[in-house]
Amino acid sequence: MPGPIRRWWRTPAVRRRVAGVVVVVGAVMAVAGILTARWGLLVAGIVVAGLGASLGPARIRR
């Protein structure tokens, strides 16, 4: 089963969508952390947004 998943993940459109979703989730977490003054949530949101940025299609290595 890893073969089809690996081929699916290799396409730039899929990676761009997943990266976009992860960055949006991180941004929402960061805004929620600022609004509620929960600094741990703010830090987690920044980390998640950074991970989403690193998932982008420019990171494809063959």
C-alpha cells in the first residue's frame, strides 16, 4: 500500500493543498493563542505554521 500513497504525495498539487491547510491551522492556533493569552498555544501555532511551510512542493526530492 505504500506505493500508491507515495505516488499520491509526490504530486505538487497535493503537497500544496496539504501545506496550505496545515499553515491555516497553525495561523488559527496562533491567533487563538494571542486572543486568549495562552502562550503555549501561540508557540504551538507558530511551530505548526512552520511545519506547514516546510511541507510545500518546493521540498520534493527525487
